[in-house]
Amino acid sequence: MNVIGTALLSVGLYMLATAAMRRKAKPYPTLAAMKAMNRRGLYERAIHALSRAFEPFVKVDARLEGSLRKDLARAGINLTPKRYICMAAAKASVHLLLALASVVAGVTVAAVALIFLGATVYLKERYRVREALRRKDEAILEEMPGFIRSFGYSLEAEGDIIRIFERYRAICGEDFKYDLDRLITDLKTGNMEDALSQFDERVNLPQMSGFVSGIIGITKGVDQRTFFFIMESEMKALSRENVRRALARRPGKVRRATVAVGACMFLLYLVPMGMQLFEGLRLFG
């Protein structure tokens, strides 16, 4: 019976681990959701209680804390760096406690599986902010062609850079709002070149770096119309690349249908040309 119980428990833990790895990462709760934690289940309350218990024993390097604080704010995760790390440790510790209970019960296989599962959960939770930022950067990259095109057109109509950013802020995507809000605030309260440089550092995309260098040139009185004309052409290429990436993420049937449509369009051009060439050769023959 012990062997059968151990086997069933191991299979169950394996299924739980597989489900945990495949499940999409959910965003951390907002501040309002955290205040309503008492209305949630026992597991959530236990995790938050454990994370608070871990905080006095967790020391975060000043450089890591500063970097992580910026990443958490940009990712929309309303946690301090220390609480974020403690939350990951708390979720992993639940599995370690279960592993200890398995050792006491004599189910060694289950204990080993729980230890590995706990390590997996910790790494998954620890690097969740990076995954959130990766998704945000992908969304911003998809929005950049429209953003730069809108900026170029608006620049021809007026020279107030702050007003241009404020107008685009009203129509931009959700993932771009935080960075634009910070940029507009920094432009109004500080040095324009420093604000643009910090914006470039936050977004950290090569295409945005070129765009920011062009705006800095404008603030120094350099005529950048040719620069933005060239950049608009590059953004058209980026827009086509975004479309190709979006198509690559679609199901195989859609990709096959797209290839079939492309082949039909190619034949529409090729067949008339072939017929004309054949008629010409027949006349000369």
C-alpha cells in the first residue's frame, strides 16, 4: 500500500508541477486587491503572512534594490523589492514545508519531488517581473511605427515637444502609458535632455534610442527633418516586420492559407506574362 500511495502521490505532484510550468504568469495584485486579501482564500493569506515573516531576514543589495524597484514600477507590480523577493520565497517555502512533512511520513520520493517543485516555483516567481517587462517591450515595439509617424507629422505642425507627447499619451496603448507619463513629468520638471535620456534608458530599445537622439538634436536647434524622414522609412520596415511576427504567432492553418494566397497572387502575375511571352515567340517562329 505504501508503494501504491507513493506512486500516486508522485504522479499527482508531477501533474501539479507540469500545470504550474504551463500556466501563464498572472500579474501581481494591485494595492486595492491586496487590501481586500482578507476576502480571499487561506492560501493567499498564508503566502502574505509568510512573506511578512521573511522580510526581517532578507537583505537586498542597494544596487539590486534600485534596479528592481524601477523594474517593478514599470511592470505595474505594486510591491517593494524586498516584499517581491519574500513573496517568491514564501511560495517556495510552502512546498519545502510539505517536503519536510513527507520526510517525516516516510515518503522520500514525494519529498524530493516537492523540493524540486519548490525551486521551480521560486525561480518562476523571482523572474516574473522580467517576463512582464518583456511583454511590455514587445507591445511598445509594435506601437513604435505609429508613435514615430505621429510625432513626425505633429512636429511639422507645431514645435512644442511636450504637447506632442501629451496628445499621443491620450491615444497610446496601455503598455506605453507609464513610460510616457514619466517622460512628460520629467520634461515639465527638469532638464529636457536629461528627461529624454532617462526615457531612452527606461525603454531600452535600439529603435527608441535613434528616435531620442533625433529629438535631442531638435532641442539643440538642429534641423532633423531629413532624419525623421529616414526614420519613418525604417519604421515602415519595422511595421512590416511586426506583421510578420504576428503572422508567425498564428496557427499553422492561417500561415498555410497565407502562403496559398501569396502563391495565387504570384500566379496571377506569372501566367499572363507567360502567355504573352509564348504568343510573342509563336509570332516570331
